[in-house]
Amino acid sequence: MNTKSTKIIYWTGIVLTSLWFGASGFFELTNNPIVWEITQQLGYPAHFIYLLGIFKLSGVITLLIPNKLLRLKEWVFAGIFFDIIFAFFSKIAVLGFPAATDAIIAFVMVSVTYVMFRKLYTATYSPVEAN
């Protein structure tokens, strides 16, 4: 796959992920009754829902900044994966498998986006020389 295709897939994934998690974060911070009802039904307390909203919106902002904050973006991807995994298992445990299909879709979408991120920005971990 050439770099142009990789960038198109990556930015499409970033935009879709940002819309998904940006909307979710917004609804969590604005007490959207549907989002809050489901999240509390899963057993999460109100203070946790607000924190999710803050972190989701902060992560979206980070993801949308091109070619910067690459290490922080790694953490954002990790946080998104944790959010998806916890949502998936919480929904399966409380609401049943059909309620968890959105988490599966999100997992696939974010996984493809992350793979494209790694193709565009290869990690270079080298030791820092002490002076």
C-alpha cells in the first residue's frame, strides 16, 4: 500500500473516530439522558461518566492535530481501546451481546486507524545518552 492510500485511510479513520468519541464525550458532559441511562445501567457512577467525557474530548483534540504529539497519540489510542474493551464486556455482562455490536465496530475501526498510524509514524525507541 502506498503512502497516499495509507494517509487517506488514516485520516478517514481519525475523522470517524473523532466524530464517534467526540459525540460520546459531548453527550457524557451534557448529561444526555440516553447515554447517561445506559452508562449508569452498566454500573458506572456519575463522576466516572464526566471523566470519560473530558478524556474523550481531550483525546479527540490530540488526534486531530496533524504530525504532532505522536507519543501522546499512542496514549490516546490506548485509552480508546480500553474504553471500547470495557464497554464491550460491560454491555455483554449487563445488556447482552446485541448491545455490544457498536463496540465491535468501534474496535475494528480504531484498529485499522491505529495500524495506519503505525505505518505513517514508525516508532523509534532509542536510549538517551546521559551527559
